[in-house]
Amino acid sequence: MTQPGYDALADLYAETFPDPYQFPIERHAAAAFAEAAAERPGRTVDVGCGLGHVAADLAERGLDVVGVDPSAGMLTHARRLYPELPFVDGDASLAALPSDVPIAAILARFSLIHVAPAQVRAALRGWAGRVDAGTPVLVAFQAADEPGPPIAFDHVVAPAWRWNPDAFAQALADAGFSESWRIIHRDKDYRFPMAQLLAVRA
């Protein structure tokens, strides 16, 4: 899988988003995730790591992090900005990571929105097959208040879907993860609510 939209806009993204988080609540959620991940052996995987800012923040918090992204353009910036961190060309299936790499935790911030819903469910099942009980997973996404299936929306870069948080929690549960907590954040300058959902492998 490639991401030509993000490849084309990688330079603009690097100029527009120099910080890892747009809102303070995102930083708090990442910090809580890092605390949970620190208790686990292995590597923390940042799925859809983009420019690498969040991977670098997690590394500063003491985690052994690897970033995974399907956009060559975004990975070029990540490797330039954070040459000390490993970045892998791959998608949400994590097929690009060797199967013998132990995974301590998985983070996917606003990346699974670009994966078709059926493939999201397949990816979650794949994650569950690679991690041990108690492994934390944090997923952040543009949310839908409406119940029901994911809703396609007009993301500027690539096709995207918004999930109702209950529906995403159910997808995680179906894959073998148990929800620990969620945060729903609304900002007056952004058109959609944003969800941060942490679950652990049952």
C-alpha cells in the first residue's frame, strides 16, 4: 500500500505541523499510553507515524519505538528529523515488521481513518495475533456522533472514514481487545469530534 496523497503533501505537512500534537488533550492521552507501554517488554509501534513527531515524543518518554508509514515522502522527513529512530515503509497490517519482533504496544493516531473499515477490522485481528495479553493499543480518530457503520468524509489528502466510538470499541472487542478508557474531544475550530480510545489485549 502507498499513500500518494501524503507523498505529494509531505513538504507542506512538515511546514504546517512542526509539533506532535495539535491539542493538549492529545499530549495527555499519549502520556497515559506511554505509561502503560513502559510496563511491557518489546517495541512500541507507531502506525502511520507520518513525520515521526509522536514517535520521537514517545522515545523521549523512554519507549523503544519504531515508526511505520506507507508514505515514502513522510518517511523521508521522519528520517531526516529523527535519524536516531527506526522507520519502516509499511501499512497498518504490520506485515513489514518481522514476525519475531516483540511488540510492547501499538499507537495509531489519525492513521486508521485512511484504511477501509473492513481492512481496519482485519488489521486489528492481525495486531491481536501478534501481541500478548495486556498489550495496550491507543487509537485516535475523527469521530462520528451518529451510531452505525463508519461514515466516509472529505479528507483533503486521501479517502477517510469517521467511526462512532462505540463502533470502534466493538471492532476492537471483536478482535480481542478490551477497552480501558476513551476521551472524546471537541474543539470549536474543528468540524468533527475527535476520539482517543485505549484498549488492551484480553
